[in-house]
Amino acid sequence: VFDYADLLSDEDEREMHLWIQDMQENWEMDLAYLTTNDTEGMSVQEYGAQFYMEHDLGLGENYDGVIFVLDMGSREGQIVTCGKAIDIYTDYYIDQMWDNMVGFLSDGDYYNAFFSLYMDMHELAGEYEKYQADPDSYISDYSEAQKKKSIFSSLGIAAVFSLVIAAV
């Protein structure tokens, strides 16, 4: 926990270290939280990636893990993934994690925003493990969403086609 913007209490930081330890032990991935008031002219993503490497974060030879960067100067945040976290936390799931955090962030409830991220990461790592165990039979939320989109698109096309036929 690198709280350079001083958004968290000491107790919050102690709790967050337990979450990080849990991610490391259960999923063999690092989790880091970085708050700042200045990204030194870099984008939030670039700043987070550079910070991640400079501080030797991540586990294993691929530096598996995630850093969440919150820049109070620009009021922007970024989830930066590395190693196997890139495969687990796809853009689709990162968008979901953001959706779950945004209300807390808007309210200035940084601790619960960070907790939400931790819980989502934990859950998705478990889902990814299930997928790895049996990829042929695993159905993800993303797959279900795509299936529903496809069904609705097909129904919409069928409805338009029916209207065109009825008009003829």
C-alpha cells in the first residue's frame, strides 16, 4: 500500500496488507494500491506500470499481479495488470470492477473502493482457476453476456425482417 495522497488511515492500510497477503498466498499474484497527487507528467497507466517495475512488485518470473493507481491530481484511476493477471483480468472484467468501485470513489470512500477491487479480483481469480481446470465446459459471465447479445441481435433482425415481409 503506497498511499502518497494520504487517503487512508493506518488501520485501513493494515487491513489492506492482509488482502494483499491473501492474494499472494491463494492466487500467487501481487496486489498493490498506489495513491498519488502527481504522475510526473505521465499518464496514470504509464505511471503505474513504471512504479510497479521500479518497486519490484509482482510475483514470479512474470511479475504476476495488479497495481491500482489513483491519481488525485487528475482525478483518474487505472488498473494495471502484469503476468498472468493480464489473462485473468481482461478488459471486460476490468470494466466490471470499475463499475463496482465508481460509486465508492465518487463518495470519497476509498477504503471500500479498494475493498471492492480486492473482492472482485479474488472472485475472478477463482473463476479463472475453474476455467483452467476444465476450459471446454466452463461458461464465463462474458460468454453469457455475448450469448444474450447474439440472441437479442437475432431477435431484432428477425423482427425487422418480419416487418419488411408484412409490409410487402
